[in-house]
Amino acid sequence: MWEYTDKVQEHFLNPQNVGEIENPSGVGDVGSLACGDALKLTLKIDDEERIVDAKFKTFGCASAIASSSALTIMVKGMTVSEAEKITNDDIADFLGGLPKEKMHCSVMGREALEAAIADYRGVILPMAEGEVVCECFGVTDLDVIRAIKESDLRSVEEITNFTKAGGGCGKCEDKLRDILQETISDTAVKPVQIEGPKRMTTLQKIKKIEEVLEREIKPALKKDGGDIELVDVDGDFVMVSLRGACTSCAKSQTTLKEYVEKKLRELVLDTLIVEEAK
């Protein structure tokens, strides 16, 4: 379980500027629901290029919500030129820091801001022209190179923490290692630490999922006459079967995504995707 600062908890429990601006001056859409995190940032910019309002909608973990909330507060009152200098480290610092495994949430905020400003100016971001190296999360080689240079990354594990690349099926790890070596060719790559596994094994993942289902999710569903059973775990896909009142509930899919999936992402792994077994 990650340790969050008081400020992260504050912005997660009471996020600011949630919503969407009507007729926005700029819109930044990054991530996707299929990839596990998504953020839509809308900006209202006046004639003097000052950001007078900012709102967000996000789908993700506590750090993603907190980072988005913090970002909207930071940019309000800034000129566009000032806002485009904001880095992901600035967002993390505003929150008093983020767990290293959650730094990609601050990166997503920075990317949404850049996309919204680009939309306002009517230009295409260079990152959009990169080659996708991580198909699980849609991360390009240019995204990876930028993260390595900006945050002085020295291992594939650190790349995953900042971009999520390599955090799914793992097939892109060799490519990420090649990009890392090419980008910092004059610096030795930090060896992977061996204190523990880089990511959970399937058995460890299943055990933690079962624990959360029994401790957190089942008791809540049973209060309304429902229940849930774990059917299978394939990579980050968690197959479950709804039981009892949940099977006939019109909001069963909302329960799966907005409650079960969010709970498992928060307490087990933030890349998990919950689906109902057919």
C-alpha cells in the first residue's frame, strides 16, 4: 500500500474544479479508459491569454484525481506562456510528493495541459508523431525519451513509474531498455534492484485481489443482496461473476467499473481492468 501525503488525500477526497467548461478555449484529452487512466482538461482563456478557469474529468486512482485537481488550481490566473512551463515535478511538489510508482499521474496532468494549450493554439504536439513502443498504454518512443531526459531516469523500472510503459504485458521492456541505453549512452544504466520483484507474480496478484474482494468489496455488495466471485486473472484483466441481486441490477456495469475496478486499482494494482465473465 502506498503512503500518500495529507495534500494528496485532501485533493482526492475533496477534488477541486471537477467538471467541464462549456465552449472551452482549449481541450486536452490524454490516456484512455482501456489503458487504465484518462484525463480531460478544459481551459477558459481570455483575450490577454490568461487562464481564467480550468476544470477536469478523470478516470483513475487517487493520485490521478489529486494531480488533476492540483493542476487546475496551479494554472488558474497564469498566462498561457507561464502555464506551459509547468512540469510534472511541479505538480508532484505541489502535492507534497507522490509515491515513485505514481509519478505517471503527474506526467498525465502535464500532458493534458500541453494538449489543451496546443488545442488553443491550433498546433499538433510533437509527441503525437512518435512511434508507439508500449501498446498496452499507448506510450511512444518520444514520450519515453522525454521522461528519461527530464527526470534523469536510469532504469526500465523508473520508466514504468513515470510513463506506465512496460507496466502491462511487459513485451516492450527490451525496446525500453534499448531506448534508455541510446538516450544516456554516455552513462551506465542503473542495475535493477533485487530486493523484490519488479511487479507481482500472477499468484501474488490473485491472492491480493481475493483479499480485497473478501475484505472490502463483498461486504458492501452483500448489504444490498448482491455478491461477487473471482473467475480468472489474465495479466491485468480480472474476470468476475456478479451474484445475487447484482445479476439483475440495471447498474451492474457501473458497479463493476466505478466500484469494483476502482477499489482493486486503489488497493492492488492501478492497471487492473475488471470485466464480467460471460
